[in-house]
Amino acid sequence: MVLTEFDLTKFEEEAQERWGHAFESNPSNLEKFYLTVAYPYPSGAMHVGHGRTYIVPDVVARYQRMRGRQVLYPMAFHVTGAPVVGISKRIANKDPKTIHLYRDLYKVPQNVLEEFTDPLTIVRHFAAEYQRVMTACGLSIDWRRRFITVDPTYSKFIEWQWKYLFEAGHVIKGAHPVRFCTVDDNPVGDHDLLEGDKAEVIKFTMVMFRFGDAFIPTATLRPETIHGVTNLWANPAVTYVRAIVDGKPWIVSKEAAEKLALQDHTVEIKEEIRGSDLVDKKVSHPLCGEVTILPADFVDPDMATGMVMSVPAHAPFDYIALRDLQQAGKYTDIKPVPLIKVEGYGAVPAADAVEKAGIKSQMDSRMDSLTQEIYSAEFSKGKLFEKYGGKPVRVARDEVAELMVEKYDSKVMYEFDLRPVICRCGNKVKVKILHDQWFLKYSDPEWKQQVKDQLADMALVPPEVRAEFDRTVDWLKDWACTRRVGLGTRFPWDKAQLIEPLSDSTIYMAYYTIAHKIREIDPKLLTPEVFDYIFLGKKSPDLPEKKKLDAMREEYLYWYPYDFRFSAKDLISNHLTFQLFHHVTIFPKEKLPQGMVVFGMGLLNGAKMSSSKGNVFLLEDAVAEFGADTVRMFLMGSAEPWQDFDWRNELVLSTKKQIERFYNTVLEIKDASGEPHDIDRWLASRLQAHITRTTEALDKFQTRQALQEAYFGIETDLKWYRRRLGKDCDGSRELRTLCSVWTRLLAPFIPFTAEHLWKELAGEGLASFAPWPVADGRLVNEKAELAEELLSRTVEDIESIRKLIQITPKAITIALAPEWKHQVFRTIAASEDKNTVVKEIMKDESMRKRGKDATDAAKQITTLIHRLPPHVVEPLLREPISEKAVFESAIPFLEQEFGVPVHIVEAEGSGHVKALTALPFKPSIIIE
Ligand SMILES: [Zn+2]
């Protein structure tokens, strides 16, 4: 028999040609299944991590299509925002890092790269590349619905959406501290960060120490500890400045002066001061008196004001820094000044904690956790000393802060709790107070409640993410929703601003339903009333193009709500939750989202994939090197969607060999024409179980589990089947059915190979639309499965014994357990309480007569039952099999396997001592 060669590239070309427009999907009388995935921001090439994001939904789409549903899987491109504007600027400025990334990693040809000084060229280039690569991966997308988020019709849709947000009172204006990039002159969203996405903006109190005619501000989260300040810290190596801030001289680090200018202060720098010139100078504050400025290397000029107030009694860092200086014989007159009493600690808590932990140096890694421990102990149960008012810390903190602001010139300063925070452009992100900033009021408890109500009705996969969604809804604060720079839709109430990217990408799943039809209408005609009609059915007079609107309304009503949305887990804290807030504002209950599937992350050779760090493998290269089916099967089979996966080329290569093995096996057996044997009944029965379990797994989005069943489950069975038939037998004509089922079960995963084989099998139409196999209960044959299970377990036992004894056998005897042991087996297997059942058994007269033999057997059988899988024990209870018949009919097979005569005997009376250990489903084996 000549096999057609296994050539994935050829299969890909063939299938693409046959698919054509097959995945364009229109309303029909079939049940619909509408799934969406977060659309990409096409500012760079796709890597294999992106691959999984779009292939998981494709496997689900293909599966549902074969189940007979009308499936819609659309795609668009998100081009809104500032990042691409920054990229184009950096390319215009010939920034070497950016040029390297785009020319060498993303392989953009030089002549195209030169046009990247226009941001729209960049997104158009990569949108085209995304579409090409997605198609090459076999994604069954309806490309007619493709759009980009700066299309004029899309902007009209966004304006309509925001009208509803505004009318509901969710859009407000105010002053607000936000992450800000001074190079881009723009607020910085989560997507605009290279580093520091976990950093939060924290509100500090600046404590104003007098220094001659000037103030030295130190920022603190614990203003109440002012009473315990013994000194300030300044870094002698740092450049400070004397600046006029709001009309008064201040001394702060150079970095701090810049930050203050972003936070509602007028700042005019007068002169630079070396940190070393501040050391040993005196400062004072009304609440602590006069203290000295001490030198400290740990003071970071980029943290708040660059000056630190020292409270050694309550801050471990201050305590150690002072101790180090004093051990060198300096500043020995300074003593920690305690001010808070806290249960569980001595008079000087910081000293207590540091000495108890045996910490020798400021660099000790435990310092942070120790600091945290004291801070929280003092906050939760600490009390100020009577002479400072005697109040609990949690009360005193705010009171002291207020007092300082009112009487002692204190101001608020915003700063990140973690560093560094780096913008995509490479600049350090700062905190800026924006005025005239627009916000979405996600803090509104009523709005939150609406989202919670909807979440409760949704299917979330995996279920563990539910808690994370609930937490996000609780924790969400007002969201700055406009930007001054970038691409996007103008903000309707302030045309100088744009709606930022996470705020214009929340209900576009509804837009997909009409995207291919709305294009035919002049954007100028797209008033809010038009969208009111399409999406909400609100009639108004003089609607333009009524026929087209009706067609769009029909599409929307058919497809919406979406059934499942797929996205990576890092989008739970923003996009996936935001979209629920927006949906509940605009759409009626029956059109709200139904479910979400959340993905894990991608690793490359064990490390996190990151374009900026160059640790990526491009999807297009992977498809070219391994074939699209290989990429798909590897990504689906190496982990469940919500688990992290790790791309390793050597493992991908072995996946390719698996597909080849599947392909060759099908071609080898598809034309078998023998008469069916007993073993065919077994194979058919097993196949029904694989169909059921693959289906169940895919219903739960368990792509890995589904592949285990559909690929390895069937492959293992076939191996046994062919072994049982022996070398000279080709198998029966029933194998043709198996080939058809097998190909269809794998079609969602490896659609290209499946299409090719489907044609070879003379299947009707496309494999992509072939009916999904349905398990036939009439073919399930428990007895046949039990018989083969018994046989294969016994063969394994014989093989391991043979290895153990290392003699060339002359004969093999299989000794079967007597009927009374079967009785014991059934009693134990059926009993609720396996611990007391032995006693019950021994109440029986005939068993008692057997004495120790019976108790021993009962114990061994109990152990055996624990080891046997339920799919063996349960059927055995329902319908016992005749072990004798099983083995006797398998004698030719066993003799061929082992090349010696095989005897089947009853254990009792066989004369073999060893035979007496025979148990039900575990005969004893005697090799001579
Ligand atoms: Zn920037």
C-alpha cells in the first residue's frame, strides 16, 4: 500500500482553498453559538503566546460548529491609545532599541519601517500581519466583520455608548492623582507600562521641618510618629535643590522638585545643594523640637521628597541605621524616643524586633517584612502614650495629619508604593494631579451591585476566577477615562480629549454583529437614534436606511448576547470587569454576557514571554517550522487553557510526530476488510467512551483532557487491538468507522490534517462541518471491556514476572481463583463500610470453616479492590465474567505473545502452592 506523504504544508494549502468563505456566518434557524476573544492591539508581531489566546476559542468554535450550531467567531483590531504614537515617535527619532525590536525581532522590511513614523501605518501593517498569521493558524474567523477602532462608524457607536454612561451618571469630572508620563505628556494606562503594573498611588503627608528660612519636607504614612523623631536622614551623595514652592523656600531632592510641580505646586528651582552639605545641620518641628540631619546611603532621591524623618523606636530601618552609626562611635547621644505602647512588644518595639530576629545589617532581606509587622501591630492595637493624647494609633494618625495641615504647613504628596514604574517609552512614570479629568465612576456602590448581580448569573471558567472577579468589582476605583494624546474617539463633552483604550473596548462584541453591514451607511447618518433602534429596538421617526437597519437589528437579536468571552487572566482587573459595568448600563438583562473563560500565561523555555525583553518565538515562524496543526495541538495539549504553558521546541517536535503517527495509522487501517472478531466489539465499546469523554471535556473547555481522550486514548486502544489480532491479520472493516470518528474528534485541534484525511475517507463535505460523533449506547459492551482489561493486566503481570525471574520459560500456567473468593470479592465491593465487612463475612458458617485462609483472602481482596479502578469494580458487581472463558479463548494469543504453551487451571486442586494466592481479576501466574 502506498501512503500519501505526510506534508502539513500541502494539507494547509489544500484546506485553505477548500474553506474559502466557509466560516462567514449568518443568522439561520440553527441554534447559535457566539464567542469572542479580546481583540489584539497590533503594534508588534504575534508570538506563540498570542497563538494560544486565539486558538483556544477556535477549537471551541470548531467543536460547536460540528455539534450543529451556527457559530460566530469574529475578530477586529484595537488601535486606540498612545502606545503606537510613542512607537512612531521613537522610530522617527531612530531610537536604537525600538529599531532593533521592529527590524530584527518583528522582521519589518526596511522600506515599510521607514513609513512607521505614521502611527496608523504601524497598526495597519500589523493588523494585516495578524490576519495573515491567524488565517495560517486555521482560525475559523468571519473576516467580513473585521474593523479597527478608529473607523468613523465605530466612533459613532462609541459616542452612542457614552451617551448612556453619561446619562446614568457614571461619567464625572474632577481632580485626581494619576500615573503620568511627562515625555508622552499623557496619563499612563496598564497597557502603557513596561514595568510596575502592580504599583499603587499612595497618599503621604509631608511633615514640614524648619531649616533656617526654608522648609525641609519629609513624606510619611505615619504622621503620628512625629513625637518620636530623633533625626532626619539625607543622602550625602545626592543633589538637593533649594526651590521656591508656592512662594516659600523648600529643600528637596531634584527629582522631588519635578514631582511637586506635577501635583498642584508652583516650583522654581533656585540653586543646587549637595547632600553632604546638609549633614549635621539642625532642623526643627513644633511637635518634636530640634533634631540633626544624619547621613544615610539608603535614602532614595526618587522616593517622595528625598528626605526622611527618623523614628528609631518604631521603624526597624531607622533603628538599624542609627545603630550602625553609633557602633562606629558617632551620634552616640541620640536615643530612640518611644511614643506608642503595643501589646507583645517592649518599650522600644523596633529594637525588640530587630534584636530578637538577630538582624545584623540594613541589607537583611527580612527588614521589609519586619517593618510591615510592626506597622500593622501598632496600627491595629497600638496606643499613643498619655502625654501624646493616649488615643489608638488608628485614630491619632488622621488627627495628627489634620493638625499638621491646619497649623504646621503640611501638604499631601502622592507617590507609588512600589518602584520602578516605567512607561513603554522608557521614561519613569510619575504621579500627576489632573484637573478637568473625566472619570468613569466605578466606585459607585449601586453600579458595582448591578455588576455583581450579573456575575452571579454567569458561567466562569475556571470556577476559581469568580473570587477574583468579585474582589476586582469591590476594589475598583474611579477610572480616568480620557487622554490628551493618541488615536481614538473624541470625548463628546470635551473634544480636546480622547476616550482612552480600555474605555472604548467594552461593548464592541455587540458591534461585531453589525460590523459588516453598518459599513454601507454614511457615518453622518449614524445618530444615537440609529443605534437605539438597532440595539434597543427604540423606534423613532425618520430613521435613515430603514431596511439596512432592520437587517442589522436581526443580526444583533440573533447573535446577542455573546455566549463566551475569552481572555488572559491579567485582564480580570480591568477589561473583563469593565465590560460588565458597561453592559449592565446599556443592555437589558436578556442581552447581558453569559460566560467568560480566563487563560493562563505563556512561558518560553521556562521564562515569561516578553516582547520587550526579546524572549518570544514568533507565531508565524512556529507555523512555518512545525506546521499549523503542530502548533495548535501543542498549545492545546500541553496545558488546560487556564494553566500556564511552556513552549519548548523539542516538545513541539514530538507533537508533530504524534500527528504523523495518527495520519499514517488512519491511512493504514482505513481500508481493512476483514470480518469482525470479538475484539472489534471491545474496540467499538471503548470508542463510545472516548467520544463521551472528549465531548464532556470540550463542553468544559478542557482542551488538554479532550486531546488525552481523543488522541492518546484511541491510539492506545488501537495498539492493543492490533496486538490482539496478531501479525497476519489486518483488522476488520469496522475500522473504517473508527477512522471516521477519530478524524472528526481531532478535527477541532488539527483541522488541516483532518480535512485531508476526511477527503481520503470519502467523508461528505468539509471535516470542519462534519457532524460531531455521538456515542452509541448499544455498542457499549461492559463484558468485552472487562475481559480485555483482565487479559491485558494479566499479560502485564506475566511480563514483569518474566523480567524478575530471568529464566527462559518452558510453560506458563494461569491459575484462577475459586468461586468462594469471588463471593468474598462481591460482598466487599458492594459493602458501604470496607472496615467492618470482613467481620460480616466471617459470620458465614462456610467461611468460618476456612479459617485463616478466609481472613487472609478477605484482606488481600480489600487491598485489591482499593487498587482497581471503579470502571472495573462496578461492572464486575453488575455482571460477573467467566475468567475461565476469557483466558481459554485467549490461549492462541497468549502463546503467540510468549512463545510457550499456556495452561489455564483452577487454583484449588492444581497442586501448585503459588496458585493458592489467586484472586478474582488477579489470577496467579506460574512460570516454569
Ligand atoms: Zn512615556
